[in-house]
Amino acid sequence: MFERFKKKKAEAFFAPVDGTFVPLSEVADPVFSQKMMGEGFGVQPTSSEIYAPIQGTVTTIFQTKHAIGLTSPSGSEVLIHIGLDTVELAGEPFEVHVQEGQTVDEHTQLVTADFDRIRKAGKAEVVLTLVTNGGESFDSLNKNQVKHGELLRK
């Protein structure tokens, strides 16, 4: 009866891409920086390969390929959002390597992004990891450079 009030098991979160850690409050889009989409963090990428930040299942691949939704076994809903306003690029700079229903972990490459094309289009290339159905803040993480697969929070 009280199952829905049970506290979710803490998820292990991994860096989805090599780069510089960016607290969500410093992301140049108020929808994200004001946490309207949920808690999370960003990474200013230094590579084009984007990996799953959690262990879970691919639940959504946006038609424009700029975002992928994942769900963990304990029910956390995580959105990987590549760049700011990149929905306007109609999927052009992205190559998706997974399909809906696929099980993934921190070693699974989700997308290859052409960040040169994204920059040339005037878009910011930050890679966001957002927990869209509630969760703990990542603001206290004291990180600078991260490598994909690096454990950020357990």
C-alpha cells in the first residue's frame, strides 16, 4: 500500500562524456539552470562520444536525436540532452548507437555528436544529464575534468 512512498535507491551516476564538469546552475539556459527539468549536471565536452550515465533501459530516443531518455531499475528517469537549442538542427549532427528497449550501462555509447557542426550552427555544445522525476542535487560535486565512465556519485 505504501510502495509509492518508499525512498528510491540511490543511483550510481557516471560522466557521460570527457570534458569539464558544469554545475547545472551555470548552464546558459534558464530551463536547465533553474532546474525546471530536474536535478542534474552538465559536461562541456572534449570528445564526441556520449555514453550512458546510469545503468538502465533506453526508453525514449527523440526524433531529432538530440536527447535520449533512460530509466533505471529503481525508476529514476534520466534525460541526456546534447547541446542547447540543438532540437533546431533536426538530428543532423547526431548518430545514435542504441535503440529503445536496449539495456545500457556506463560503457554503452549512446550517441556520436559532431560538435564542430553544432558550434558552427551557433549552438552551445554542453551535454546535460537530468533526473526528470526527482532526485538529489549534484551541486555539491567538486569536479573539474571528467572522463566518460568516471563515477560521479554513488
